[in-house]
Amino acid sequence: MIHSPRAWALEQNDRRVVFASGTEATMFAESRPFRVAQHQLPAWKAVLPIGGHARLLQPGRPLVAAPGLVVPPQLTHACAATSPYIALFVDSWLLPSCPEPIRLDAGQVRRLLAALGTTDSDGPDIGVDLAAGYTELRALAGHPAPLDPRVAHAVHLCTLHAPALPTASLAATAAIASIANEVGLSPSRLRALVRQDVGIALTRLRKWGRLRTAIADLPDSTAALAAATAGFADQAHLTRTARDFTGRTPASLRRVQQPQAAGLEGVGLGP
């Protein structure tokens, strides 16, 4: 397997959590059922239960349930897994646009889990093959249209190298101006091109890149230090972003939680 350059695993009593982040995808896996409150993620999310089902609820829409689900970016929803699960996150431009969740059958879920290197109920380890998982997901969802090279470079800077940007001491507008200057565009033109090609505001993409960086640092750092290293204003800013984007708090990754039913009632933590 190809080891992720940013990965960790935590074991607390009967709970095992694994995180891995690479070029093609980011993964969060948990050894028991969980649920998340309503949120809106600026990336694709594949929810892959290991032996159970995924459930998704949009405001004003019927419940969607299937052996697995692929949730498009910017979809407001609550989500649950009825068994241990893997949540695979892929940047919005790496799959073709789709307005509705994609249901996966049991065979498709098994192929995705096998590609990642998970074939049984034990779940993944830090040697998960994110590139193979993304390749299998792309085979199911299709190939995306190529990005404008300037947009591709800008989103690469935002989502993969956020800590290298001068975000800790400069306002977001100044940081985006710096990126725009690097690709030879005005800030307004860069924002327009990103919205046209990616469908998500550049500021949200920057926050998503920072959030992944902060989560990768959590086991070896305090939440406040992880927030500062990733370019958040403070720990509260990190917590708000995590809740808005994923429906869970960074602190929930590091402390033992009480088991919860895998329904969609109330506020929970999970995929």
C-alpha cells in the first residue's frame, strides 16, 4: 500500500479512529456507528459503512438510505452510518458535477473498501491507499472536466499548502490577492474563475484546506496550537469551521465519546 504523508490512528477503549490525507483524497474512519448534525461540506464525501447502511437527510426531503452514499459538495444535509464506516473526502473539482447524492450498492461499496485496503470489519490502518480509493470512486462517478491552469494552481495553493500562505497575520482578502498576483490575475477575476470552474468560493476552499491541516495535527498538538499552525484566527474559529463543514468538533476526535444510536435525531458526531 501507499502510505499517506499525513496520517494517524487513535484507540480509546472500544473506539478506533483513523485519519489520512493525501493528494487525491482525505479519509476519516471510525470503528463504530455514528451520526453528524446538519452541515455543508465544500468537497465530495463518500460514506462507506462496513457492513451497514448510510443514511442522509436533506431539509424538506425524504430520507435517503443505501449501502453507501456519495454526497456532492455544498449539499446541506445530516448523515449517519449504522456500522463502522469510512468517510472519503475528495476535492470538488476531482469529480464531475452532480446535484444529488449518488447511491452505492453493496458491491460498489466493497470495491471501494478493497481499493482503500479495507476488506473486513477491522477497518483501515494508516497504510490506506487513498490514490486507489480515488481511482475507484472516479470509475463510479466519472471523470471531471479539466480546470483552467490558473484556477488549478490557485486551488492547489489553497487546499494543499494553506499553512505556507501568510494567513496567520493577514486578512483573507490580502491572502487571496497574493494568490491572484502569483497566477497573473486580479483578485476579482480569480474569484470569478474559481466560482465558474469549481462552483465554490475561494475563501471556503482555503478554510477546507486549513481544516484538513489542523485535523492532521490534532493528535500531537493542542487544538489551539493546531488552529494557529493551520492559519485559523483562534481555536473557536477552527471549531466553528469544523462544525459548519463536517458536523463535528475537533475535540471529538481526541476524547472518548459515549456510544450513540445511529439515527438522524438530534446532534451527533460522525462521518
